[in-house]
Amino acid sequence: MISYDVQERILTVSLFGEIDHHTSAGIRSEIDGLVRKYSPLCLILDFAGVDFCDSSGIAVVLGRYRLMQSLGGEVELIRLPRNIRHIFDMADLRRLVKIE
Amino acid sequence: MKELNRMTLIFDGRSVNESFARVTAAAFLAQLDPTLQEIAEIKTVVSEAVTNAIVHGYGDKPGPVSMKVQIFAEGKIRITVRDKGRGIEDIPKAMTPCFTTGNEDRAGMGFSIMQGFSDKIRVRSLPGKGTTVVMEKYVGGREAVSRG
Ligand SMILES: Nc1ncnc2c1ncn2[C@@H]1O[C@H](COP(=O)(O)OP(=O)(O)OP(=O)(O)O)[C@@H](O)[C@H]1O
Ligand SMILES: [Mg+2]
């Protein structure tokens, strides 16, 4: 499940629930639909409502990074629970996206 | 080391069972009174191993996945996830960070996370026969004691 907000070409998507292999396809297509619709310069993903996230979430971020790159925009991650921050650090996502 | 308790679960390798497996493992291990951090780590490593069995082991043809969880003295736990799927040709290569044979929906980080969140991991695999992943971890705030 997601909710979103657009302001001055900044698209903020709040993620909720669990991100795993079972749920990530739906999350990806919802985010990509919003990106295509609003063509934001910055995509902010808010993880505050995420209860669980495994490596499938890393691929969600990497794919959205590539999509935003192709549109000349960037990705920022905010409000990561400690455990999710930890696995994103293992994947060195900070090299590619800003993590608050 | 003396085994104090165990449970075994066998389920279809379908993605809907990924959350079932990790929640069940966490519920069984609640008797050790793990910290929230430990619960999150256990759920994550189970999710990684079970997802690999489903995605890479079986792919489009779901087969049985088994998960065994054992409790030993001093808060030591062992989680064994097994599939009878495709198997792995080159295990060290498969365990290299960012290596994946999957599509762009995979990051190649599953084994790295399993290594990071457990104290010991062992992988056995035979191409065409299947894969077994065994992870050990100390939980219940006894980490420092157990590790000396
Ligand atoms: N149970 C399995 N059966 C067959 N091959 C496997 C199995 N588990 C892992 N592999 C192989 O090892 C590779 C690396 O696994 P790992 O979990 O590290 O990354 P991934 O699954 O490809 O991506 P991610 O876990 O980030 O979604 C896989 O791409 C696959 O080739
Ligand atoms: Mg994996």
C-alpha cells in the first residue's frame, strides 16, 4: 500500500506494510505509474510506515533510481527504520541515492 | 550442544508463503524473549532464504520448501531452509555481494544479508537436486555471554 503527495515536481511516496518478493511487484508498478504521471525532478520514498523490508526492497530502490536517472531526476529516502537502514547500507545505496 | 526445542514446517514454494514462514519462525522463537532488533533480523534472514528457494530454486514450478528451527542452550538457534529445486553451480560466486542470476527485480544481496544478520551460515547445494541453507545465531540478549 502507498500514499503520495506532489508539490512543485517533488513526488513523495509513503510506503506502508511489508516489502518482500511477494509485494514488491505491486509497489514498483504503483510508484512507476506516479512517476510517469507527474514527471517529478525528485522522488522521495518515505519508509516510516514500513514494518518489514528485505532485499526485494533494495531492488525497488535501485530500479526507481534507474528510472529517475533516465528522466534526469533523483531519488531520496527518508525516515528509515533502523533495520532497513542497515540492509540498505549493506548494499551501499548511499552511493546512488540520498538517505536522510 | 544439547537441543532444547525444534519445529519443522513444509510449505509450497509460493510467494504468499514468504511472510507466513518468517512470521512463524519469529513466533516460535518468541520463547527466547528476543529483542525487537533480533526479531527483525530473524524475519529478514528467513525471508531471504525462503525467497531464494521460491525464486531461484523453483522459479515457475513451485515445489516444497522446508524450514526447520532449532533452539539450543545459551540462546543459540539454527534455521535450516531447504528446497529440491535447481541447485547452485558455484556457491562462492552465488554468495558474492551483488551477484544475481535474477532480473532487475533482484539485487544480489540476499546472501550478504543472511551473512550480516546471522553468526554463521553454511550452504550446501547440488545442481538439479536442491539447496540447503543453515544459519546459526545467538538470541535473547545472551550474545555477549555466548560469544565469550
Ligand atoms: N535456493 C537456491 N536455488 C538456486 N539458486 C540459488 C538459491 N539461492 C540462491 N541462488 C543463487 O544465488 C544467487 C545469489 O542469491 P542472493 O540471495 O544473494 O541474491 P538474489 O536472490 O539474486 O537477489 P536478492 O536476494 O537481492 O533479491 C541467486 O541469484 C541465484 O543464482
Ligand atoms: Mg535472494
